[in-house]
Amino acid sequence: MSISLFGDVYPPSAFYFKVVVAPPLGLAADTSFQEVSGIDIEMDVESVVEGGENRFVRQLPKGIKHSNLSLKRGIAPLTSPLVLWCKATLESGLSLAIKPLPVLVFLMNEDKVPIRGWSFDSAYPLKWEVESFGSTKNEVAIEKIVLSYTSSNRII
């Protein structure tokens, strides 16, 4: 193990993390997940061929793009605030207004202190999937919630 200038153990473990969904719906207590993925940001570019210049193609920046945020966990009860949010968004047929919420993801150290963090603004459910069932499996039934968001920021 090596210690960085900031006192963090590097590299941090990826198995201890915390997800916080905006408090207005009381979702903070309903956010234990098996896996979080889709934390990425990438510059979108446009290829431009310059007339008379055949040695290369210019890559000009267009904007920032990111993946959707995917959360996996054991299937939660129907009374779960997160499940209710997904139901209201995905099963209402757009008859109800979509309620975007901020989502925070923290990577924690062994003392339960966040050592890295990301915020995802105006997130809302895009997909709510139950992984396949199998009679030969001896596993927990898993649901996957995919969220879209407008922007993300590294906060720690």
C-alpha cells in the first residue's frame, strides 16, 4: 500500500460505495446497490477533412457526452421510494410530469468517509429491468435501474 500526499490509500477499493438520491422523496434510505456503472465523461468530436491536406483529419470538439448511470440491486418492495419514483416515471405513460432528481455517488474508505464523489444533475429513470430468472441459479433476484442525467461533476 502506498499513501498519497492527501492521505488516501491508493488505489481505493471499488466495493464500498454509497448512492444518495435527492432527499425530497425520502430516497436516501433506499439506495443500497450491488453495482453502479456508467460514471464517465467524454469529449464528442467532429471529423473535418481539410481541403488540400491529406496527411490527417482534424478532430474538432463538439461537446461533452456521457453514458447513462446504471444501478443494480436486489429487487426492492413496491413500497420503496425509489421503486415508486420509477413507477411514476415509467408506468404513467407520460401522464405525470417527470421529476428529475440529483443523484450522488460516493466511493468510501474503511472509516465510512467519502474519498471520491460524483454528482449527477436532473437524473430520471430511463429503464427499469429485472434480470432473468433461472431454475438452476441460486442467486438473488436483481433489478437494474438506468438513469439519464443532464450533467455530472466530480465533487471530491
